[in-house]
Amino acid sequence: MSVSGSGSNSNIKSKSRLGLLERQILQANPILEAFGNAQTQRNNNSSRFGKFVRISFAPDGSIAGANIDWYLLEKSRVVIRSEAERSFHVFYQLIAGGGAIKGVDTLLLDGGVEDYEYLNKSRREVDGIDDYEEWNALKSALETVGFSASEQMDLFRIVAAILHLGNITITASRNDDATMPTPSQSERACHLLGIPPSEFTRALLRPRVLAGREWVTQARTRQQALEELGALCK
């Protein structure tokens, strides 16, 4: 009986593991859609990237594991898009439901979609999409796949930092040099990314570049600084 009992426990554990793998594979989709899908004029949930799912099977036909390759992510959508379209779903999900996560204050998001430059120039809501419900689905999927609470916060910290970077105000001096009159937004982004605000500002506005054998300081124009911010977010 003890041998039979042991076998039963082993089968239960094996089936439990199989069930978890299946759930993890299925629950990878809400994560991929949140970070890689967006509303376009033709599709409310359009994949703005390509993906290939590879599933490995054991000799008995059961699922042994899986991995996902992604490619051609439309990074430009983060900073600019048509007025009739939206950015990636995760930005709207975070704003709609992020207040419910522990430690959300550390993200420094205290506004709505209309308060963020990278979101407010295009469509904000989509018929048939409830960003709060989708946020809950994303959180559940991350937990099922195995992201810890701290790892999830790291993901959302990057998303929030992008929104703060988009709100940085860059102006031009009389010499057309880029200046940052109010550093509050850059300080928020730097706090989330864990970098010194002074070094970030210097690298953005007046970076040091290697000219031959010497390092020289290069003064950027307002447009160059804005393009640099966009490139960083993408």
C-alpha cells in the first residue's frame, strides 16, 4: 500500500505541475498583449510586434516547457502615434488600476491619462476595453507566470519612468541651447530609474563626446534633447 500511495502522490504532483505549465503558457498572453498590443484605427487589440511560441513535449506527450521569441516591436508608438490610436495597453492599465498595488506611491503617478504628454495627444479610451479589468488580468497573469511582487514593481517602475520622461520640459536659450527650466519631472524619472538627476541632466543637455583623443562638451539644441528623450523611452 505504501508503494501505491507513493505512486499516487507522484502522479498528483506530476499532474499539478502539468496544470501549472499549461496555465503559465496561457497566462503569458495577457502579459504580451499589455506590453506589445495597442488600439489602432482598424483593431482595438492589434499586436504591434511578432512572436513565436515554442512548446516542448515530453515522450509521453505532456507539456515539458515553453519559450517565446519576440521581434519587430513598434517602439516608436511609445512616443508618437495617430490621434485616433493609443499607445501600448500597459500605460493605460497602470494608470487605471495601479493605485491598488502595494507601494504604488513609489511610482509617483498622481494624474490621469490627460496629464502625460506621451498619452494625451491621442485617443484615451476605447469602446469594449476596460483598462481596470485588464489591469487585474495582467496582475493575475504575472503572478501565475511567476513574477514576484518586487519584479512586478520593477516592470511598472520602468513604465512609470517613461511617462515622467515624456513630461520633461525642454526650452531653448537665446543661443538655441537646450535648457530644463523645471527639473521636477526629470527628478521623478531619475528616482524611479535609480540614477543621479544631475548626471542625467548633463547627459541630456550637454553630453561629453570623444573628439579624436579628447573629451569635449557638446551643447544640444532643444530638438536634439527632445529626440534624445524619445530615443531613451523607445
